[in-house]
Amino acid sequence: MGPGKSKLDAFRPEIEALLNNGSSQKFIAKRYRITEPTLCNWMKKNGIKKYSGL
């Protein structure tokens, strides 16, 4: 895995679906065995918005 590549990149569609379905970041982080800050940083880097419920 090169720099700038995350193991999460492969799961991006799944993660976006989970967020859109209202899953918490804590749940998603646990599911992929990462920390919440790691997930948040990855989301920021990839321009993924947290689901707002609207």
C-alpha cells in the first residue's frame, strides 16, 4: 500500500451507504477495526460528509 492509500478506500461505497443509513462513526470504525479519528480523517480527505438526516 503506497502513501496516501487507505485500506478504507476499498470500502468507500459501503462506508458511504452505512453513513447514509444513519450508522454512527463509532459503529463504522469498529466494523473496520480502525479508530474514530482515523475514520474522520479519511472522510475529510475524501470529502465524505457525515449524514445529516435531511
